[in-house]
Amino acid sequence: QVQLVESGGGLVQAGGSLRLSCAASGSLFSINAMGWYRQAPGKQRELVASLSSGGRLNYADSVKGRFTISRDNAKNTVTLQMNGLNPEDTAVYYCHYCSGSGCWNHYWGKGTQVTVSS
């Protein structure tokens, strides 16, 4: 089992920045990928950014050039630096890990609210 705890959400004005962190604990030896998803009211949960164990990065088109995902293996954390925020980025942001070669085990944090005011 893997436990994930997010932090760093909050309220920010358009154009501002926030930094989300996710602390992972538990059975981390077979982690395949980690990343961030978000879900806005009335919308489906969507991928924001992901980072594979091999270092491959993937970003949603809507955040490319503004958001950066990174990890600290020593601290078992994954971070999402969000710059140039706009109201469309308002959502609950969830940390996600998956394990196994087929990424068949999925783990989610409880989510952290990000609100961007215009």
C-alpha cells in the first residue's frame, strides 16, 4: 500500500503561483509513475502532469510552459510548481501514484483545493 498526502493548495490571484507537494509513504519499491490530476466542478478528473520512474514527462496541453513536475527521491515527494495561474486552473488537485510494470495499482491522495480568482 501507498499513502499520499498533498499540501500547498490555496487561493491565489490570476497570474500568481502555487507549489503543490505530495509526500508518499508505504510500499514505494515498485512505483511506475507519479503525477497530478485535477477535477473542476462538473468536469471529469484530468491528467495535469506525470513523471515516470524512467524520467519521462507528460503535461496536459493546457499547462505546458506554466507547470513543472519534479520529484525528490530522497524525500519521497513529488512537486507541482504552478506559474501563470488562471481561473480555469481552479480545481481540486490530486496526487497519483501507480505501481507495477503495467501500472495496475493506483493510489490517490485526498486532494487539495486550488482556487484562482480573476
